[in-house]
Amino acid sequence: MAVSAEDADFARELFAGVGPLTTRRMMGGLCLYADGTIFAIVRSDGAILLKGAGAMATRMEADGWEKWDYVRSNGARGAMPYWLLPDDVYDDPDRASALARDALACL
């Protein structure tokens, strides 16, 4: 299943305050970029994940954000440096854009 056009448009609007964005569809999801740097992924289920590195990852963990992990075909668990955007941020483009700028500053 791929990301719907509605979910892609929603993500672009949510992060419009970051500045000009580009997108790329990958593995059923949609990657969001600012100045050529990926900072978020929209999954096919509509969930939005923000990339966390350094101090931003520490902040996300401390604030209780859920880290994206998965189970590999051999049963081993893996993790990606992406964290699920908290539910209350979906209704706040200013906060979403501020979080994205903070995340980009740590990449």
C-alpha cells in the first residue's frame, strides 16, 4: 500500500513552515526533504515519523516519543533513526515545523 495523495498533501502542509520541501516516494512511504536533507517519512498508514539524531534523538526519547523499530525476516529486531510524531503535533503546523527545524539542526 502506498501513501495516499491526501496524506502526502497533509504532510507538506504540516511542515510548510520549514521552507521549500521536496518529496520522494520510497518503499511504500514518502520521504520529506528540506534543502536535500531527509527529515521525515510518511508511512503508508498515514503515520509521520521525524528523523532524530544527536540531541534531538535524546530529546525525543526523554519526551516519550516512540522509536520506529521492526522485525527482520530472521526474527532479529532492527531500528531506524525515526520517531513517531506525537498525536497532538498533527494539529499544530507551527509546532511541527519547529520540531522539524530542530531535527534538521541535529542532522
